[in-house]
Amino acid sequence: MIIRSQPVGLLSVGLSSEFVSGILDRARWPLLAATFAAGVGIFVVGFIIARQITSPLEELVQTATDVTAGNLRRRSRVRSKDEIGLLSVAFNRMTEYLLHLIRQFAQVSGQRAAILDSLSEGVVVCDLYGRITLVNPTMRRLLNLSAEAASPQHFAELPLEPVTERVFNKQTDNLYALHNRILRVRGSAFTVSGANEGYVYIFQDLTDEVNIDRAKTNFIATISHEMRTPLTPLRGNLDMLRSGMAGTINDQQRAMIEDMRLQTSNMTRLVTNMIVVAELDAGALNIELEPTQVKPIVDKAAWPLRKALKTKNIELQIDLPEDLPMVLADTIQLRTIMEHLLDNAMKYTDQGSITVRGRQSDTHVQIDVIDTGHGIAPTLIDRVFDRFVRGEGDESNNRADRGIGLGLSIVKELVEYHHGQIWVTSQVGQGSTFSFLLRCANVSSEPDATSTTVAA
Ligand code: ADP
């Protein structure tokens, strides 16, 4: 014991161990029970608080999962006023809006599907690589597909055969045969947000129209041939009558015979034109392109006109240089071209001259038929190569030798079958120049210097 920093003695106290351990023994169980109760209490309170926070979140997560899985009727049931409650309301609104959009989308796409289904044209939609993504019912019918049969996977698998015959007076490159039908195919690219997404093809069934057109062509061909048959003996008999072989004729009879001869040759020309047109349409015209001298053909075409030209006092000049290269042409058809152009030049020229001029122009020979005749009205000149187009309102309407407007259309088609071009320049009252180009035969790189059958 220390008092004022001085150790003054030693104090000792003794307690029995019973005194310490007895207190501890008495307090142990109440302490353990209190600790356990506090632990359970903390756990229960914590659990309740945690449940209050997590269960709305769980509900939201479950709702989102259900909506994503397609259950658009599912709504969050969290109704609390806190942030989670607000989130739940926003989520439900979003789902409503989504449902509204989906309904709208379904309505629009349903309408479009109904339109596609009711179209009388076949429709095929492809992606950029030609893989078919949609075939409408009309197209399935055209393809003879049963309800269960799968559509072709790729556009190239469609059994389409190009139709190369001339239909509706022209060569079309978009007609195809599919089984026993003739279809016009039109394709176009479609874009989504400016990007090319694929192609849509429309198949229009023209079988009936094509069959009618074929029947018309056959009818014209048959009738024309039938009409031409009696014209040859008729002309022969008239020639015999005129020459006096069947007895002497007086001037009046001669004039009548001359008139009949003129009408017969007009009819023959008309019927011949119709036969050529029918042959062109049916693809029955055989064109042999071979190296050909122009001069002999021009001479042959001009020969039958010499008398008429003399009567009309029209001079015919043939201006073809000696060294004019040979052209790739079918001799018969080139003669037909020249005959038509010279015949027209003579018909529509009353005075002056007709010149046939040939010049080499690069890989082609340009042939011009120049006349000093009536000229062609500006309103007519753009259509002059179309079928059944002829000058109206001038004195040519009443001419005995006027045609039905087929001559120049035949000329144009024949020139095109020679891979050439034809055009006309004209001034009313001053004359016309019909020009066409034919390939030179010596241009080795030029294709098609072979026999060509006009596509059927
Ligand atoms: P057509 O049988 O009526 O002569 P074409 O097709 O040969 O038919 O000619 C069509 C029309 O073009 C003619 O009716 C005529 O008006 C005009 N035409 C053709 N060639 C000439 C020409 N050389 N001069 C003036 N007009 C022409």
C-alpha cells in the first residue's frame, strides 16, 4: 500500500472461488437466452425489411420476363408509392404501349398480307442474294404447288423459260413460260431506310392475251397467203389480155386492163407486206447474214421502178463508190429494204431526183435514200416507222398506190435484224433522206456474222 509515494504496508483480501463462479453460473443461461432472442429478432426484422425491398423487384423482374416471353397481358402488381412502385407503373404503361403498337403492326401487316393474297398477279420477294422470302398464293398456284409443298428456296430454282417469240408486235425480253402459262415478269429492288434490301418480282399471267395474239398472227399469215394465191394468175391473165394474146382490145379495154393491173399489183404489195409482218411476228423469217455487195442489190431493187421513174421524169442516181466495203446482210431482205425505200421515194416525189448514196462510216456502211419529194410533216416524222402509220391529210390519201402504213415498219424491223439502225430527216416541200447503217463484213470482232433465225 502506497501513501504519498511512500510504500507503507501490504493489504491482502481473500475471496472464495465460489463467490466468482457462482455469479457467472447464475448469469450464463439468461445471457444466452437474451443473446439468442436478440439474434432471432434481428434476423426476423432483417428478413421482413429485405422482403419488403426485394419482393417488388422480384415481381418486376418476373413481369419483364413474362412480357419478353410474349405474355403481353402480364402486368406488374407492385402498387407501393415508392420508387419501385413508380417503376412498376411506368413498366405497365410501356407494356400497354407495346401491345398497342403490336396490334397496329398486326393490323397493317394483316392488311398487306390480305392484299398480297388477293392479288391476281404472282408475287415473289427475294433477298439481295436471290433467296426467296415470300411467295403469294397466286404465285403458288402458277407454280402448281400444293398447300403443303414448300416453295422454291432460290429465285433461280423457279422453272421459268424465256419466251423469245415476238408478241404484241414487238420483241419482249420480260416474257417467260412457266409450265403451260406465259407470264410477264417485272422486277424491282426495294429499299428499307435507304438501304437496298432485296427484290420484288410481279408475275402477270398473259397466257390468254398471248394466245389471242398468236391466233391473230396465224390468221393474218393464213389469210394473206390465201389472198396472194389468186393474185398471181390474175396478174398473168391481165398481162395476156393487155398483150392481145386473147384477142384484139380497144383503147377503152386497154385502159380498164391497166387499171386492173395497177389495183392487182397494189393488192399484191399489200398482201406481201402482211405476209412479211406475219412472218416477222411468228419468227418464221430466216435471215442469213453474209458478206454482201451493196451495188447489185440496189440495182435489182431499182430495176422494176425504172419505167415509172421515167414516166414521172424523176432521175435516179446511184452513188456507191467502187471501194465500198461489203456489208453483213441477207441479200433478199436487203433488197426488200431497198425496194420499200425506193418505192416510197418514188411515190412521194413528183419532180427532181432520187439518190442512193453509200459511204463507209467507221465499222459500218451508211446507205442514204435521198429524194426531192413532198417531205414528211413534223407531226408524223417520229411515228413514221410505226406500224399502220401513214401520212394523213395530203393528196397521198387518195393515191391509187398508197399503202396501209406497213412498209417503213417492215424496213425498220429488217434493219434491226441486221443489227443496224435507221432514221429519217425531212423538210416539208424539200424532200426526205432515209438513212440506215449496216455492219461492214470485214470487221472481224463483230459478232453475229452467221445465220440468224429471227427469234420465234
Ligand atoms: P405506206 O404504205 O403508207 O407508204 P409506209 O410505212 O411505207 O406506208 O410509210 C408511212 C408514211 O410515211 C407514208 O404514208 C408517207 O406519209 C410517209 N413517207 C414514207 N416515205 C416517204 C417519203 N420518201 N417521202 C415522204 N413521205 C414518206
